[in-house]
Amino acid sequence: MTHLDAGEMLARAEAATGLHDYGDPRLPERFSLVVEHLNSVGMDAGGARRAAEVCHWLLTSRLEFFADRRRYPLTEEVIERPMFVTGEPRSGTTLMHALMSVDPESRALRFWEVMYPSPPPGTVEAADPRRARADADWREINAKLPKWLHSHPYNDMLGDGLPEDERTWAFDFRVLTPTAWWRVPMQTVVGGLPADPTAQYRIHKAMLQNFQFHRPRKRWVLKGFHGFRLAEFFDAYPDATLLWLHRDPVQVAASRTMMMADILEGIVGPVDLQAAAKMHLQLTRESIANTMTNPLVDDPRILHVRYTDFVADQVGTVRRYYAFADRGLSADAGAAMRAYLAANPGDRHGKFRYSTSLLTDIGEDLDALHDEFRPFRERFGVEIEKRG
């Protein structure tokens, strides 16, 4: 096994770029924790080499990104009344976001931007080569993780696909997302790294400023898992609105278990489904508990919508959110959304299959789980879903 050296990798990134400012004096310390983790997972020489390549990509991207903020007046860009979608995983948030993104008056983050953020796209006059580079990355991801297209068919958009807000933090080394680390044979890291939501939203806003600079002004439409960070979220975007989709937590836990197992199978091989189900049920419990106790869940800037209502009338739900955000849904936008739905059926790459037996297989009683989540369902009007 090859041992990775954090100091050597930092020095290599600085030598390659001629830059030394990471925008955060504690970044090297945080990066060292990530390298310690990489050294602990038992990768062979090939895996360690791929990990070093990913680290170099993220470090050089960060150095160049913060150099851009000294080179251009990016901090003067105002992010006005952004619209966000949130909810538990597997609750329709990606489709809702996709529909909003086809509105000609909207701007969404794109993978080719967040994967290769420097220089600001608005400063590039010719065809931007980063689009083709990100397309190639996504062809590699889809070939390596083919089952991901079953649960997340939107990955067929390749580099023009729609990242979650958390993807903007990849080069902050607080989250190790599959779309940054898919080449590295390790489990997804969902916690344990030092979080700082205030600092993370600063980077998120800096990304929006970068991608808005010297481009036509449009309304930002975004998607992420913001429920645990509501105070910092609204501090960063006080004029934002948030659509929160709510689904039966039992279905959420089972569906997210299978989705993540399909992703990890392509990265590390066969997954222990029982261990995965225990972890994702616990994560669902923690998230639902936060939803039930966080006082900002009742903030008037949040519109709560049932998943089943969204499924029943998708464009109507967008229209409802637009009205909530004091924004009209134009005829062109509505037509674009309906065209998107017609051209992109959810099972276009194969049907995603999962079952709540994933939960009974670990000794859970479904009736007891439904009773456990009853206060949540009653608060948001969420019915028990009758399916597998």
C-alpha cells in the first residue's frame, strides 16, 4: 500500500498553480484529516494513486477559485431571492429541481461548473472546454456505476447535470461526495469531518457569484439537504425561499438504502445491505427528529409540500411554489416543464426497484415504524405509502 503525505500533496498543488492561498488558513489541517482517512482504508497502490489524483484536482481547483476572487470583482455579485428545494433523499427533490431548471428565466448549478469552477464561465468567450471534460467524467461515472441511472436517471445529462448544493463543498474537504470521489475505492464518508455550516454557505454563495459573473441575470434555482443547517442557510440567504417536500419516512429509508448500495457497488464492490439499511434508517430517524424539533421549520419562507401531491401534479407544484415566492410561471416555462416530463420518463434507464423488506430483514416491524413516525406524518399530512 502506498502512503499518502498531506504536506507533499499540498506542496505539489501549490507548485503546479504558483498559488498558496486556499481561502481558509485551516484548510491544510482539514485536508490532513482526509488524507489520514484515505490512508486508513487499506487501498492498494492503484487506489492510492487515484486518491492522490483526486486530491490534486480538488486542491488546485480551490487555489485557482480563490485566485479568481482576487482577480475579478466577484464579491459584488448579488444573489437575489434564490429558490431552493429540500427534503429527505428519495422525496422528489431532484425532479422538482429539474423542472425549475428548464425555466428560461432560471439559472441552476451545473456539474461542469462545480467540477471545474475556474475561471468564471462568464469570462470565457469561446466554446468552453470544461463542458466536454465534465461530459467525459460523467460517461466514466455512468459506466462505473450503471445502476445509479436507475434511481437517478438525471445523470444522463452528463456535465450539464444538476448537482446538489453540497457538491460545491467538495474542495472544502468537509464532505466526500461520490461525484468527486467515484474513482477512489472507498465507502462514502457521510460524517466525521469538521463541519462549519457558516463557512460552507460562504463557499456556496461564492460559487453562485462566480457562475453569475458577466452572464445574463436570472433567478437561481437550487437543491440541497438544508434541514440541519436552517439558521446558517437563512443567514446566508435571508431573502431565499425553500420548498420542502415530505415523504413517508419508511419509504425514504428503504429507497435511500438501495440507491446508495447501487452507487457503492460500482465503487467498492458488493455491499452489506443489512448494515446499509441500519445506517440509512438511523440517518432517516435523525433527520425526521430534526424536522420535528428545529423551530425554523415553521419559518414563513418555507413552503411544505407532500411528495404525493407533487407526484400527482408536478407542474402545478412548481406553479404553487412560484406563487409562494412571488414569481409567475410563464407560458414558455410551463411548456418547457411539460416537454421535459414527456421526454424524460423516470424509468428511461431501467426501473429502480427497492422494497421495505430491507427494513424487516434487519428486524424492524413496519407497523411499529409507522407508529414511530406518526407525529411527523400528522404534522405534515403525510400518509403511509402502500407499496413494497
